Amino acid sequence: MTILLYDLVGRDAARPFSPHCWKAAMALAHKGLDITSVPTRFLEVPKVEGGVAKLIPVIRDGETVVADSFAIALYLEEAYPERPTLFSGDGGKATARFIERWSQLTIHPYVTTAAILDLHAMQDEANAAYFRQNREQRFGKRLEAVYATRDAGLAGFRASLEPLRSMLGYQPFIGGPSPLFADYIVFGALQWARIATPYRLLDDTDVVAQWFERCLDLHGGFGRTVAAAAISRLEAGQSHLDS
Ligand SMILES: N[C@@H](CCC(=O)N[C@@H](CS)C(=O)NCC(=O)O)C(=O)O
């Protein structure tokens, strides 16, 4: 039986971009489960499964509905214990929570800065207007002002990845010899950037970039089923910057 994944998209339904939805998608792929993606735009999120959650991802597995990427991974581990593990035990669950907080507090803010105008440009008119209003209220400034620090922040962002970079000298994945949900947490953040913006967050020679490429190869190259952003609508001058 297929599992429904409510997946955040913009104008192009074939380009899911949300970091948290990618975490859930990779967890489903890791378990070898069949996924039916339900393309969902920002304005549709409150209506998902009768308004079960304010945010996506949400999955439906038969009669069970689960919201939140971490909760989804925990659910899949519990519901499908005979399939490849996402956590490798309770210690793995607790450690993955640290990785989630680190990724959210260290990687997400810079990806937001780097990609915010591209993310805005990926939306149709109504969703672009929602995104601008919602994010400008959240950040207390114009999207353009968030984006303005992108070049200045790049070196600091790359330096902030040093714990991950250093760890990769010991093992190929955060999970050790093979990936666990902890890998998909960080992968989701960088996949969000890869799909949203052509801006180069990482140098190709960086071992973090090489780990990310390994993650893109996993599960039959699942992460590559969505191409990297080429020239952004932003750079092509087609954005809705003033909406
Ligand atoms: N802690 C949640 C965060 C989910 C989340 O932030 N989802 C965003 C998309 S990346 C969302 O649904 N946003 C809707 C909105 O901003 O209106 C998880 O891990 O699933």
C-alpha cells in the first residue's frame, strides 16, 4: 500500500523543495516504502487532512496520519521495524534530535538568507504574496533585506559546518558506515538550497559537498529526481519581487 506524503511545492508541482518534507521523503525511501506525493502549496497547507497540522510534511499510511518530519521518522521506525533502521536504537533517536536542533539553528538560517528570494520567485502569485507577508512579519524586515547579507555570510556559514566536516574524516555518514535519519535531517536542509537556488553554498572540494553527493545517490538516486536549480527566475528577472 502506498503512503501519501503531502509535499510542499511552488508553481512547479514537480519540484518539492521543503527541507522537512525531504527529510520525510528520504525516511520513506530508506524504509523502501512506496510514496505517493501530494503536491501542496503554502496556502493549501492548513487544509491538509482536514487541518490536522499547521505545517507539512504530513503523511497518511492507511488509517494513520502523522505530522512533523521527526515524528514521521519515529512512526516509520515503529511501524516498520523489519525494514532498514532509521535510528539504530534509542541512543540514535536522542542523538538525531541533537542533529535536528543543530541543523535547524545553524544551517537553516543561512539557507533562508541565501534562498529567500528564489523561494519567493518559485511561488505563484497568490502564494508569493502569502510567503512575502508571512516571512516579512516573521523576520521583521523585507525579504530583500534578509537576502542582502548572503555574500557576507557565506564564509561564516561554511565555517559553521566544521563539526560535520571534521566528523566526515572518521566515517562516510553521520550514521556511521551507512546513513540514518540524522543524515537525512542535514541532507534536507542542503537539498532545500540545491532545489531553490543556484547559489553555491559549498565548494565542490568540500567533504561536506561530497557527503551530500553520496546522499543524493542513495535509494537509486532519489534525491536527484528533482534537478538542481539552474538559473534562478530571480536572476532571469522574472520574479514577483513586488507582489
Ligand atoms: N518541525 C516541523 C517543521 C515543518 C515546517 O516548518 N514546514 C514548513 C515547510 S518547510 C511549512 O509547512 N510551512 C507552511 C507555512 O509556512 O505556511 C517538521 O520537522 O516537520
